[in-house]
Amino acid sequence: MNFGRPKLLYNQDLLDNIDFLLSQGVPKSTIASKLHISRSSLYRILEKTGRL
């Protein structure tokens, strides 16, 4: 059994929603908070998907 942190799957709807929120000027810290992830995790997602 894996008791580590669950991996966040990069689903296209999630990425589209993040793109939309960023385009509307929503701070990255607010987006991370609402997704219940750290801001550094959000930055990692944005880097890996070429959105940063």
C-alpha cells in the first residue's frame, strides 16, 4: 500500500480552469489554496505543463 502523498493528475479541464483563472488575474496563491495544494506544487504543475 502507498501511504505517501497522492499524485495530482494533470487533467485538461483542471489546466484549462487554471489558465482561465490566471488570465482573470486571480493570484497563484489563491488558486493553490482552493486546490488544497502548496504554491510550490502549483508552480511545479505550471512548469511541467509549460504554463509558467
